[in-house]
Amino acid sequence: MAFPSTRYLVLCCDYDGTLAHHGKVDERTLAACEQLRTSGRKLVLVTGRRIDDLATVFQRFDLFDLIVAENGAVLHRPESREETLLGEPPPASFVTALRSRGVAPLEVGRVIVATHEPHEGAVLETIRDQGLELQVTFNKGAVMVLPPGVNKATGLAAALAELQLSPHNAVAVGDAENDHALLHLCECAVAVANALPALKARADIVTAGDHGAGVVELIEEILADDLAAREPALVRHHILLGRDEHGNEIRLPPHGCRALVVGTSGGGKSTIAVGLMERLEAARYSFCVIDPEGDYEQVPFAVSIGDPGQAPSLEECADLLCRPGTNVILNLLAVDLKDRPRYFENLLARLGEIRVRTGHPHWLIVDEAHHVLAESAEPVAAVLDKRLASALLITVSPALLPAAVLRTLDTLIVLGDKPQEMFDEFTAANDLPRVTLAGGPAQAGTAIVWDKRGGAPRRVRPERSRVERRRHVRKYAEGELPPERSFFFRGPEGKLNLRAQNLIQFLELADGVDDETWTFHLRSGDIAAWVHEAVKDEALARQLAGIAGDESLDAATSRRKVREAVEATYTLPAGP
């Protein structure tokens, strides 16, 4: 089994010119491949050759979990010898026409038709004359004809899906023109020393050794530190967080980043979270969101499970997360507050097991983290530290989280008007020297970002999300807030107990209660406080506070103004 923090779970190798030299694979290269398999990782061979042709020069099919042959057109399973065609073969008339034109040699596979230069002209003319939709791919003098859109990357994508692995947990190594798509698909792209210059220019890593010696070198690095020493070369996958005051991009590494977002309610924490989700999804990194308050059920690129009446099933969550590219949001509204830490601990253990085996979910995002973390959080901290490579925790202040968890986090993102206090709490929990901030609180719409492993705090304007969170319609307007976050009309003497579990009910009850009860709650600031703390809408809360402070307004007028303010901010369902 691969060690817990494994990032790269599969090595995807080209054959000719990479694994093999003059068609043969030497014993040292075979031994290295065996070592890689012993570590628990997978091996996939990706070749332009036909399976029967490959078998004449290579007998160790057993080293590979899957073989992608015919430049992406055939998926071969060495253990069962079963094959799946990943494209349609050209019509027999096409092969007949090529032979009549004297095209030789001519190899015909299950899907691929291949020859060599200088016959590319005849191939292209035949495709044109027969009105066929076929593509021509070149590979060091070889001329390969395939269905449109079929290449090594599409074939490997099918192989990885069958293995339940993501391309973000794959390393690809090649040497020639037809390896461009293969290398581009995978998280780490490697070219052996003898590769074409154009491929080397696109690769993240170029080995010192050529052919099999380069593959051995790569495998040794994977086994030594999971390519951690190569991380500085892998910036092409970093995720945009925002831009600094000079317009420079500030990015987070997709692997090994454990960040904490803190700040007062309504300060923009969820905006950062949704923006990060959006960019993770665009880059095909998978994530799991722990959503204690039902804030994210409307995110369109994730599957939401659980609702106010039903807790999310751990089995359903595990099943979804075993599928590469699937994002899951767990709505915990139906989980009692006192039961959430135990639920989260069980969930985290399950996520850790899935992550070790499959490499995903790539990110864990925990909103209102203080709701799910118990005071004794060592088991949670151990899973965060050892098994979940990247995480984003969101809360009001670091002091609300156990020190054991804070010590597993490396990046602090602070919003709001108390940044120094937040920094002090974070550094104290990590036994680090105090960081003195210059320039005062961050301006509205900006954050202060700091990596405790080095560097000075930076002021960043987070990148705006293209997808706005639509909490207005369902959760706050017509959803069901839990009792501890609902509004209660009790009156000045506490004789009433009318619960408003959303904004619609609040407005309906407001119209029905007596003037004394309405005025009591409005003037005492109860309504503005509820909107600020439970609905988390600081701007609307300020409006309501202003209405409450205007003593010239009678009960009817203040009711009308409160309704207008709510309806101007929230999209309420149409009346009957």
C-alpha cells in the first residue's frame, strides 16, 4: 500500500523511445516497474502499437494494470485479456484504397491504420476522396490514422476512470509527438532525455537519463518522496486565490495546502470558499464540503446530500467520492449540534481511507468548522495531517478551533476588522513568534494571507466567483433554519413563543403580532441582530438597525420599511 500522503498513484508510460530502446525493455527498467507496483501504485502502458505487435517484443504485460494501445483506440486488460474499443475502425474500403495506391508498409489494427512517411500525402488524399472524418497523427516518422478525437489522452482517461483514479494523481512520461496530449492530461508531465525538443519544452520534468534509464530515474524519485522535491516545477496547476495590490496573482498549491479562513459573519468567507470550489471544479480537482448550516446546497457543480429532515449518509458520500471528478456537499442541518463532532470524526476517517486508496477528494472544505470539531480533536488532526492532502477550514476566529487542528494548518486567510487579533490567536496556537501587521485592517473585499512556513503577510483581493451562491431563495427565504437560529417573537413580557424559521415566516408573523410586540423587538435590536448573526447579512442588518433607530416611525410604517428592505435584498417566492 502506498504511504498515506501519496499524491501520485499511477505512472503512465509510453513504450517505444521511453520505456523501451529499439523495441526492448532492459532488466533494470523492469525491476523498477516491479518496485513501483510493490509500493501500491498502478502502472498503465500507453502505446501507439497494436497489442499483437507489442506482444512480439514485450512479454511483461503482467506489470501493467491496463494497456492503452493503438494510440488511445483500444483498452486492453492484461489479467483477463479483455479489450474495449474506444473508437470505430475506418471502413474496409479505406484500407483497400490505400493498398491500391501502393501504401506500404500498412498496419491495420482493431481501430488504427498506420503507415510511414512519405505516404502521408496518399493517406490524406484517400481520406478526402472518400469523404471520411478521420484524423492523422505523426510519431517519429509513423503516420497513424484514427477516429476524430481519439488520442493517448482520451485512451488514458478511459483507463483512469476504470481504475477510479484522477489524472491529478497521475504521472505521464513520453518522448514523441503523440505524447503531447498524454503529458498534458496528467498532473506531472515528464519527458525522457531523448525526447523531441518540443515535448521537453512542454514537460514539467526532463530526466537526465534517456529511454528506460530516464524511467528508472523517475520511479526512484516517486518512491523516494512522491516527487515532493519537484513541487516548485509544478506551478501550472496552482489555484488562483486573488491578486495583490500590484495585480500579481496569488495562488494556492493544489496539493499539500491546509488553509484557515477567519473573519466576522458577512465578511466574505463564503465568497472565498465558493470561488475556490469553482476554480477547483474548472481544473477537475474534486472536493468534499462539510456544510453545517445548509449554505452551499445551490452550488451547481456538486452533488448535495442531506437536508433539514435527513442527515447525509456516510455510505452514499463514500460511494460518490469514489468516482473521480465528483464533488459532494454534506448538509448537516439534520445532525444535532452535540452529535456533529462524532459525525465529522467518523466521516473524516472514511474520507482518509478513500483518499489513501484513490487520491480523491483532493480538497476537504469545512464551513463553520467550530460546529464539527470537539475540544479533543487529536484523531481529526491526525487525519488532516497524514491523509487529507489539502483542506480549507472556515470559522469566525482561530480561538474557536482546537490547537491540535490549528497546528496542522499552514495558510491563514483573514477578513474583517480584527486581523491582528486573528493572527495572534493563530501564532499562539502554533507556538510561533507574534506577527505584527502593518497597515491596519483589510479593506472591504480584501483579505490578508499568510503562510506560516515563510514569507510576509500579503493583502489580497480574492477573485470573484462567476457563480453566486443562491442562498436567498431557499435557505433564508423559504428554507428551515434550526431552532437555535430561528427568530422568536416573545413580546416584552415573554408571553409569546412564535417561531420564524425563515424570512417568509418572519414577515408573516411580523404582520400578525401586536404593535407592542413588534416595536419591542425592533427597538431592542433583536431583529437586526438576528439578520446579522443567523441570516449572516451584515448589509441588511445595518438597514434594519437604521429603521429601528428612527423613533419617528410608527409600528405600521416600520413594518412596511422592514418588509421593503428584506424584499429588496432577497428573492422571495411569488404569492398565490
